[in-house]
Amino acid sequence: MKALVIGSGGREHALAWKLLQSPRITEVVCIPGNAGTATLKGCTNVALNPSDFEGIARVSLVNNLALVVVGPEQPLAEGIVDALQAQGIAVFGPTQAGAQVEASKAWAKDLMAAAGIPTAASAVFSEASAAIAHVEAQGAPIVVKADGLAAGKGVTVAQSVELAKAAIEAAFGGQFGSAGQRVVIEEYLVGQEASVLAVTDGRTIRPLVPAQDHKPIGVGDTGPNTGGMGAYAPTPVVPPDLLVRIQETILEPAIAAFQSRGIDYRGVLYAGLMITPDGTPKVVEFNCRFGDPETQVVLPLLETPLDDIFMACIEQRLEDLPPLEWKSQAAACVVAAAEGYPDTYQKGMVISGLAAAEEVGTLVFHGGTQLKEGQVIANGGRVLGVTALGDTVEAAVALAYQGMAEIQFDTLYFRPDIGYRVRAES
Ligand code: AMP
Ligand code: GLY
């Protein structure tokens, strides 16, 4: 069976790698992919834009690609699943209607309210003056979010009313284009964050191993938010009893709420959670796709063939799939970014040490990389991630840093403290 993966990040490299470990998968095509997928045995890149649904459908049909997996949110929000399904192509991911859960924070808040899903109190505004009046009445800390997709940069956790006002003015001033023409203003939640990615066929929903991401750019979770600078799994923040509670109070009610809106949601539902000090899991955000870099730590722990899970979701028989099997190990991923990210950064630097990092026993999943004249060069903010397995999170983290020590490129930056909350406890 041949599969197609849409996207070009570390998440998609990990998806292609994991699919190719399945006994049934003979070949993977990546659109557009990166240098990592270009050099992965069994994988080929096709240089098309993920928004080119017609081109993607043609590649799928001509090459007999039996399964399409969509990585990023943008094509999902644009309706890639609807477009491919209309051509009879088996595709893993929610339809455009389902993808609203990520594409509009206001829509997601409505869904959560209707389903009684615990989340931060919030209000939606389509005018700056009303939003500012609300912030002045509420006081800080407070959270300002652009309603639409803003590549992970539309959220400001404001420690002062002044900063909240600046974020509101920036959003309505066009900083996030049309995504910021409505803002959601939210209660500030304290606690530990966790990412629970769940797979669903629209009726049954099953969580994957819980992970913890590290969103801010700086050591100790300081500085602006990024797409994620590193992750580990499983996280002790979500022990098994809490995962049951998340299933019952968040995941299953979400599926019921989709159903009551007439949405047949098949794919990944990613619950970004805050575990508040009294132990209540609250939803910070829902995403309609796999997380990046969470995927790079979740998939290496998975024993069940990934295509079995995807096909069970697509064919709506997840209930009959045997329990998912996991390695009894931990995984950690450290992201190497180009200095300056998430603002401006350089591209085009030559990357070395990739083979050496693999020799120490780590997996290097490429993000923003490109193959040029036989060399791997940096081509994005998050350039690559080094993933390692170990018997404990500490061991996995230590090995990931050993792999990272082998990697070199000009302006390379990584956080030296991935997994620090776990390491501090032990
Ligand atoms: P989001 O894109 O909605 O996940 O927000 C990005 C990050 O902002 C989250 O991972 C949190 O660290 C932080 N954040 C978002 N909403 C809240 C909230 N209500 N309270 C505290 N922190 C938040
Ligand atoms: N790592 C956060 C995300 O994928 O949204």
C-alpha cells in the first residue's frame, strides 16, 4: 500500500517514517516534504503546494496512493479533506467543517460551552474599543487571542492591561490579517500544560500517549511563544486516572458536540490542556491535527502500525481496533531553530552532523530543511528536531542532547532545558 503525507515539517517527516515501518506500507510520497523526507528510504517528495487540491488529487489517483494523511491545519481549514473525499480518495483528517475547531477560536469556545467542556471563561469581540473596555474591567493577567489561524503566534498572555491593549490594537491593526479581526479574550489559567492527541472516527475517540510541549523560545519558558521547541512523552502531568477523566469530560463530549452539529469528525483531535492546581483538566485550545513536535515523541513510542489506526478512523471501525500498543519507554525531542525565530531568521546555512547524530542512536526529524546540490540546508525557523528514546524521560532527554551536540549550522539555537519540569521533580 502506498501513502501520501501532506506537509513539510518535523511532524510530517515523523509521519512518513512511522508509516514506512508498517509491514503494509511500501512507499510514501510527501507533498512538498523536506530534505528529511527526500532522503528517507522509501519516500519521495513531490513539489506541489498543500493548497493545490487538484494537483494533490491527481498525484494520489495516478500513483494509486491508498491513504492520504494531512499534517498541517491550513489545508484542513481550506477543505482539502472535502476536496479529496469528493474524488473517492481515502484521507485521514477532518473536513472543513470539523477543522473550524482550530480555525476559529470563537467557534471552538461555542462548542465547548455547548458541550460543558471545562475551559477558560472567555468573551469574543469584533471591535477594539469593546475589547479594550472588557480588559480594563477584568484586569491582568489576561489572555488575548486572534480568532483565526495565526501560525501559533496569535496568542498573547498579557501580564498587564497595557500589554493586553497593545495586543488588541495589533490584532485589529492587521498584524494577523483577517485572523485578527475578531479576538477572544480569556481568563488566565495557571497550572501545568499537556498535549493529549486523540484519534477518532467520528464516533469512538482514543487518546495517544500524553505529551508535554515547550512553547516559549527561552529557557524556563520565557520569551515569545513558538510552534514548540521540544517535547517529551509520556508526561507525569497526565497519569492514567487523569487520562480517563480527560476522555470522559473533554474528548467524548467534544465528539458528541461535533455530531450534534452534523459534523462527522475523523482524524486527530488535539486537546491542549491546562491541568489546574486542583487537578482539573481544562482546554486551552483544540487543534484539528497532530502536534509538532509532539508527534516526534508520540509516534516513536507507538507499536501499533500507524496505517491500521488511520484506516480504522477513515472506515469508521475504531471501536473494533485492538487497544493501541506502546513501548514502555519515554521519548524526548529537542528542536534546533535558526536564531531569531519566531521573528526573523536566516536561511540557507549548511547543516552537518546528521549522520553522527543518528550514530549515537537518535532520530533526526527534519523541519525547515531543503536538499540543494547534495547538501542539507536550513530553510525555516524550526530547522530540525532530535528525538531519542530511553527508559526514563531523563535518559531520553540526555540522549537527545547527545545527538544535538553532533549537529551544526550557523545560528543554531536550541533550548537546553527540555523536560526540566520532570527533571526537577526527580
Ligand atoms: P494556544 O495557541 O491557544 O494554545 O495558546 C498558546 C499558548 O498560550 C498556550 O500553550 C499557553 O501556554 C498560553 N495560553 C493560552 N491560553 C491561555 C490561558 N487561558 N491561560 C494561560 N495561558 C494560556
Ligand atoms: N506544538 C504545538 C502545536 O502543534 O500546536
